[in-house]
Amino acid sequence: MDKITYANKKVLVYGWARSGKAVYQLLKKLNADVYVTADDRPDDLFADTKFVTDIDKSFDLLVKNPGIRYEKPIIEKALEWHIPVLTEVQVALDQFKGEVMAVTGSNGKTTTTTLIGQMLAADNVDVKVGGNIGIPVSELLLPDVQPKVLMLELSSFQLLGTQNIKPKIAVITNLFASHIDFHHTRENYLQAKFSITQHQTADDYLILNDASSDSKDFARRSQADAYYFSPTNTSVNTYVNDGAIYFEDEKIIDTSKIVLVGEHNLENILAAVTAAKIFGVSNHAIEKILSSFTGLEHRLEPVGSIHDRIVYNDSKATDIEATQKALGSFNNQIVLIAGGLDRGDDLNRLTPNLKNVVLLICYGQTKHKLEKAGQAAGVKQIIIVDDLAQATLAAKKNSQAGQVLLFSPAAASWDQFPNFEIRGTEFKKMIKSEEGWL
């Protein structure tokens, strides 16, 4: 693929979050003529930053924050004038000379990306991990010495503005109808995800979830060599059988040695094992990571036993499917706290998964939708409150010893919190407080 050159190009960076700052610095390093714009002028611009309030036809490129919608007037003008609109991932990858491994999907991206990165590092591979996981790719490439491998988590937002990505190994964890408010249709969302493999060739690898209904179509449309993983189907490349994980019929690790809990995490582990084995990572390195990795913050995160309740923070469950997976991870009685931004999702899809829920505490914009789902499931007790603080207090007062107290919102955080990380952190603070416990 032809790479874009940036020297002497007039580039507008739209958005001044961490990715905006990183790509600004990288573009300056590449001798581009860089300008910055944002919906509100930031207070922390660099001393030499040229800030503008709009775009004009003199710009060669626009690099936007991935979360900024394409309906913004500045972006609409750029597209009308045929000015390419990129995300910082594209700028960074145009400078990278090593191998790229990339993970996308509706759920499980961060855990899978982290596992693969740690497996490679445990086998002494020179790897850096970034992307949607929190570290902009541009930031990874600011130092003069590049790593041998970039292990990237990429969202559909990032992939939309990455025109020629060609990972050696691409992983798609699963595919659900997600972020339709941004992409408008499921087809647009799936096409954004397909970008991860669109430019792969027969020398590359595409790893797919056997349970995903769209996987076969992706494999058919891609030129890459397709590999499948499944916790239930032993006829695929990576599978579970007789209490062990196998890759190409080679035993990799006994599942009893894996410390990460959850059915959904088993799928993430299978995807990571597939990528690691294709890359050539040793079984010893894989076992080292899987026997010690307990998970990531806000992703079915064990908070501890508090007043004899087993507490989990699953704030990253920003959609129905993630909460379904979390609920399926426990056989105990569950006290579920859920709620958040109403994106128009059909929360009745949760009803079959609420069989172990004895107390449902609903808050936020989706509280009444969740109430109906709970009523349909026959949940014994349902409590409706306005916010997470009230929900946490209700969980303390109405739960019992021995129950699992699960915070898994099944909704985005933006009705009450800037992001799921802050939401999860606040939940942990509130649940650990002695206030309200009976």
C-alpha cells in the first residue's frame, strides 16, 4: 500500500485530546505545517500551536479525533472539498516499518489486545501496545527507535479514518449491532470493522469468532488466511476440549490454570492464543500469562468480598451483549445494578439472562426499560432510582451475604459520566464506603 507523505503538507488537527496532542507532535516531527481546531479553544495548547476556528480549501489533510462525528460542519466541508479525513492511526502507521497486529470487534477488544501484547512480551518480542486501549499510536512512534511489533486495539471510529491499514494478523473478537448512533446503520458499522482486513493479502491472517454470524462473510470477502476460534466447536482452529485449550490439535494449556473468569473472557483468551500461536509465541509464554492475568479494570473486575458480598465492577459493559456475558459468568444469586445512556436499544433482550438475578436496581435514562425486562423475567425485587450513587446505596441496603453484587450497566456512561472509566471508579469508591451497609 502507498503511504501518505506529510512533509510540507498543510494539516488541520481536529480535536485536542490525548490523540490530538500526539498526532500534532508527530506531524510537526514530519515537517508538516500543522494547525489545530476544536469545538472550544483548549487551554493547554503548545506555545507554538496555530489555532483556527474553521477549515478552508488551502488544507491538504484533516486529522480528526476518532469520536468526532462526520456530520460536524468542518468535516462536511473537508469531504465536500475532497480533503482527506484521517484519524491519527493512519498518520502513525504511515511511519511504521515493523509488523502490525490489530484487534477490533464489538466487545473484548481491550482484554484480547492486552493478552496478545503480554504473550508476545513474555516471549521476548519487542512489542508496544496502543490504539483504542488508551495510548495513541502516534504517541508510540514519537521516539526515534521503533518497536518491532505494534499490537493495536482499533475501534470502528478509528478504522473509518484509516485508509490503508494492512495488519499481518487481524483479530475480530465478535460483531454485534453497536454504535448505530454514530454509524447510522448496521451495514455501515460492519463495513468500518471490515476495514481491518480489507487490504490484507494471502500472506496475512484473519482471526474470527466462529459464533459470529458475520464471520463467514468477512472471511469470504477477505484475501487473508482465515482462522476460527470457539469454546464449543472442536472442529475449528482454536477450541476447548476435555478441560484444555487446543490450537491446531496441539494442547496449549489446561483451563484450570487460567485465572481470568467469565465465558466472554474465554472467547477473548481463545482469540489471543490463536494470534500468539500464528506469530510463533511459545506455549510456555502463553501459559505464563494466562496463569497470572486476572483481567483489566472495569471489565468484570473483582472488587473483593465486601460485607460478605462478592462485588464485581463491569462498567465497561456499555452494551447489552457485554452484560449478557457477565450475567452468564455466575451461578450465585445476583444483585444487578444497571442503567445509563438510552441509545434506543431493546433491553428486553436481557430478559432471558436475568434468571439468577434476585434484585435488579435500575438507574439513569434506561431505568424503565430495564424495569420492564426485569418484570418479564420475574425478578423478585426491582428498585428504581435516578443515579448510580442511589443505586449503590440501594444495593448495600437490600443485598444479602453470599450474593454476587454486579455492576454491569448494559449502557454507555454519557448520561451521567464522561466515560466508563470514571463511572467504574466512582462505583468502586461508593461500594467500598461504609455508608449504607446494614
